[in-house]
Amino acid sequence: MDNAFEIIGGKRLKGEITPQGAKNEALQILSAVLLTAEKVTVSNIPDIKDVNKLIELLGDMGVTVERLAPDTYSFEAKNIDQDFFVSEAFKSKGGGLRGSIMIVGPLLARFGKASIPKPGGDKIGRRRLDTHFLGFEKLGAQFTYNPENGFFNVDASNLKGTYMLLDEASVTGTANIVMAAVLAEGTTTIYNAACEPYLQQLCKMLNRMGAKISGIGSNLLTIEGVKYLGGTEHRMLPDMIEIGSFIGLAAMTGSEITIKDVHYKELGMIPDVFRRLGIQLELRGDDIYIPAQEHYEIETFIDGSIMTIADSPWPGFTPDLLSIVLVVAIQAKGSVLIHQKMFESRLFFVDKLLDMGAQIILCDPHRATVIGLDHQVKLRGISMTSPDIRAGVSLLIAALSAQGKSTIYNIEQIERGYQHIDERLIALGADIKRI
């Protein structure tokens, strides 16, 4: 039976919550352990399905994996089993995990070859992997697709540094190409590189292992190839998507919440976007404190035109939080246009919010106008299914603010990205039952 959450909404929450380690960083950092035969220790790893599957996959490949604490593992990729990559086991495990693409760069760099099943994952339109493959090809890798077994085979016995301009500033694409380039011969220059904090974390870790990467934090990375990388220790950043979700949750439920250890300077414009919705938040040490607020009023632009919140590559506002902003705007005072530029079909969960009583006009697959209810009308609880990982948490926030009972099915989608989310919210006073 499909697990579901049963939520009784309308309760004020109170207390402290600590964000988990960043899922999107984890998938890159854990793949990077393949670049060395020496031991790499990683802490603040989130305990979520996508990450645990990747750790399991590393074990299947022959990496020695030890769990040192609930959030800390050591990895030693001394004896990698090359035959595993053409096995049915790899196809079934690797194919079900979007993050499995991330092991290709390190494998190419270290062993000169890799195989990868055609990937699957979230339903949010076409997420292309062309950036990864084009980057590897520029470094000298050759791809052959075998339609019979559904694998890409890659030969990279002779990777050479080069200049490349990425067709899009893909975070996973940049990470993968960086990992391939650190051991390539000569100098690689990547322009239009993604520059997310997670990618900066990866580059800093690789430098501690002996790589020579400069330009970290900018969109122009220069990588001088080295012969060999050694072991290191790494601690992952807190998950900025969780932090944004908790800010939204506090505002929408009128709750007083402190979010602990947020690494504030790595949050970019996230706090400011929530401030534009009228949400008060203050920095206390490295914690974000959100007071209980009866009302929050959306700012207009200086000329009085309607506020638009759109996503764009870092340091712009992350697309992963647009669905949270959309939900939080439902109970704001004023109107806002949410413009989802980077992915199609991410706004299709709006129909569930309309059923709950929200005032939203879906203009097209990319734009929705939210007309704030200013708590004059409470949302009503309904039964619904979560279409993707980020919409899932948005619906959860809506349900927690609604009157009456909501049921959210397909919560596997939520749990792919958020660890023990029900227990952590129950600790704040939320009424959530697993059924």
C-alpha cells in the first residue's frame, strides 16, 4: 500500500528545526570519492532515498563504505569492479537514480571508460543530459549508444584539457565535467559554468584532494589537470531548499520558528525573496528567527507594478523554491506573478491548491498569478497526490495551514528529498500521521 500523510491543519507551530545536509551537494560529493583510491570522509549527509541509493551503488561498485555516525560515512574506492558497470544490477539500480549520471565524470577521469544506463527520475519536463555528454566529448571522450541493452558506453582513455562554453549553466553538468577534467592532461577552461554554493563546495573539496581549480564561485573555471588525487574530509552545507521551505512554512502557519545553522551567506537571495513577500525574518548568529506573523504583505515594485518572482541560475533565485513561494503567496496580502522559466510543467500542482480554495490564475505552463487571501479565507483540507519532490513539500505546507484534514498520497516523492520530515514537523507541533 502506498504510504500517505494524514494532516490536520490550522495549528500554530513553535520551536527550532535544523536543516538536513544538502541533497544536491551530496550527489556530487559522493560521486567525487571515486576519483581517489584513498579514504574520503563525508559528514552532514542527509538520510534520504536518493542519497542512500547512491551510497549503496558505490558499495556495489566495490567502494569500501563505513558508516561512522548517522550522518557521516567514510569511502575508500580502492578496488572498483569494472564489470559491474555492464551488469543488469547496475542497469536496474543506476537507471532508477537520476544521480547515477554523476559517477560518469569521476570514472572517466580515473579509469578512462564508463557505461551508463539511460537515466530516469522526476517528471518535470525534459531534463536534458546533453551538457554532460557534450562536455565529456570536448575533453576527448567518445560515446556509443547501444540500443539493445540501453547503455551508453564511453571511451575516455585519452582525456585532454580544452576550452568549452557550456550550452546551459547546468549544476550537475558542470560538476560532472569538473570531475572529469581534474585528472585530464593540460588545462580545461569552462565558461558559463554553474556557480552554486554546492558546486563551490565540490571544487574546494577537490582542491583539498590535490586538484588545481581556480575561479571558484564565478562562471569561469580554470582546471589544471593533475596526475593523482588523495583523500580528504568534507562537511556538507545545509540544504537551502529546506531552509526556504521552513521559512515559508512558518509564515503560512503564523508560527514562530528558529531555523538553526543555516550558513546564511551561502543562501544568496533566498531570504530577500521571502522578505519581498512581506515575511519578517532576522539573523541571530547563524540561525534564522521567524516571529509569528498575523499578516504579511507582498511588496510592489517601485513603480507600483505587480511583484514578479522568477527563477534563474545562481546567484538568481533557485527554481526549487518557486513552488514554495507560490504556496506562501496564497495567504499573503497582495498579488504576485510567479514565473517558472527554467523547467516546464512544474506549476501543474496548482489545481490541488485551487481545490483547497486558493486564488491562482495559471496563465500558461510557466506563469501563475497568485491573488493573496490575507488569511480572510482559510484553505480547506483535501486529498491529493504529490507529482514531484518540490511540489510535495509545497502541498504539505498548504495542508498544514488549511482547516480540517488533508491526505497526501505518493509521499515517496517527498521523502526522496526530505529526511524524516514528518517527525521533524511533529516536534514543532504539527499534526501529521503516516497511514
